Amino acid sequence: MIRTLILAGALALSASFAYAEEPIVGNWKTVAGDTAVIAPCGGGYCITLKTGKFAGRKIGTLAGSGGTYSGEITDPSNDKTYSGSGTVSGNSLKMSGCVLKVFCKSQTWTRL
């Protein structure tokens, strides 16, 4: 009986971890002061601007887990797309975009 209860408890606990959101999911304040929403989509994560001049525009897709992600990021001001990455640390998200993996720019977003 006790073994059954322990097994049931372990299964319930492991199921709850399977549904836990990745640290990147949520609302983020960009360097420009806009709000970006990062949400699950198509097996990865989509970045969409929620406020500002480009509100409603999808500006990136990332894949990964555990706080480290990579994919593509678009600069909405010039409509250029770069290979990019994101790293979550606490309430900070360091976003980087590179051209030819040589010329890179980074900025840190803050969780809202």
C-alpha cells in the first residue's frame, strides 16, 4: 500500500515538472522600453512585440531549453533578420544577434 502511494506521488510530481514552463516564456521589457511576449509556438518559442511602434509584429523564433536558446531575431526598425540567441538568468534575458557570427550586438531584457 505504501509502495503504491509513493509510486503515485512520484508520478504526479514528475508530471507536474513536464508541464512547467521554460524560463524564457513570459513578458519582457526591451531596451527600447517596449514589451515583448515570448510564448511557445511550433515546437519552439515566438517573440512578438506587444507594445510600441511595432506592436503585434513577430520579431523572432528561438528553440532550446533550460535557459539557453538559439534561433533568429529580426530588427523591426530595418526588417533585417540575424541569427540570434537568448540566455535567461533570473529576471534577465540577454539577447544577442549576429551577422556571420562575427559582428554581434547584445542587449538585456527584464522580466515584467
